[in-house]
Amino acid sequence: MKLPDTAHTSRPWRIHEITPDFRLYDVWALPTPGGPDDFPHLVRQTTGGDTSDNPSRVARVLFAIRWKLGKLFGWDKPDAGVGARVATLRDRLPDDLRDGPAGPEFDRLPFRSVFLTDDEWASEMSNRTMHGVLHLTWVPDGNGGYRGQMAVLVKPNGLFGKAYMAAIAPFRHLLVYPPLMRGIAAEWRADPPQGAKPAA
């Protein structure tokens, strides 16, 4: 379920300290019900994901087109990535986060972990169009349990980056995120946290 921006901005997340120049693009409630200690399971499932296994055929096609365009125009070359075109956000971390764990790395997607706490994890990626942050948190669900929450923060790369983000917004909201949420729910049911009761 898409959430208002305040679901992210009203909470004292550490990500606010290091991304004042990034814009919040999306906030979603994740269909991942669990207990207070299940956040690491969500992080592990996320790092194992891939755009090619999105449950929507349309979304898979859109991702495939995006990767082909990136290859054609050089959007995703190594010199456009984190540590090349942009500095890693780890360089902005306060000492306590820098000395803590960055978090697990992704198996297939071009993200790098930035920091991990008991209820918050940030990863980043960069290309010719933008520098983006995937921010996952673990929040009370209002019914005695917990669930994941996902925020996407972006710093577009110039006018081209702003135009690109504006152009893909309708596809992102209508064709990518809804099936992504269904896929996350299905994976959570198929591989629940240890000790969780199976879904009825």
C-alpha cells in the first residue's frame, strides 16, 4: 500500500541525517507481517531479489527495456556508479553508523549497502540518470505486530535525470510497484521468518 510521505518523514530515521539533498519519491507499506525481531529476514530476502522475477510480465518487460537502454546509451557503465560519478553515502555517515555493519550485499541488483541498524537499512545505486537510495525499515503495524516499510529517495543527475524520473513515474506507480508488492507478499508467505506461523 502506498503511504503518505509523512509515514517516512515523521519518523526519526538515521537516513535523514545523510540525505538532505535527496528527494523522497515513494513510501510503501510492505506486506510482510512479523514480530519485533524479523527485520533481518526482510533484509536478506531483499538482497536476494532480481527484476527478472517480478510477478508481472509487463513489469519484467519494462525492466528489460530499461537495462537494454542503459547498455545502449551507457547509463549504467562503471564510471557512472557509486564511487565513480558520485561518492558513496558511507562517506557521510556519523561515526556510530560507519563503525557499525553496512548490511548484506545484493546478489544480482546494482545496489550497495550503506548502513544497517536493528530497524533500518539503506542501500544505494548510481547511474547516469540519478543517485538513488532504497530505504527499508521495520515499524509497528498498529495491531500488535510489525511490518516492513520501504522508501525510495533520489537525487536526479541534472535536467536529464529530472526528466527521466518524471517520465517513468506513471510506469513505476501503475505497472511496477503493485506487482512488486504482490511478489514480496508471496515470497514472505513462502519463506516466512523462523518461528512465524504459516499463513492460513
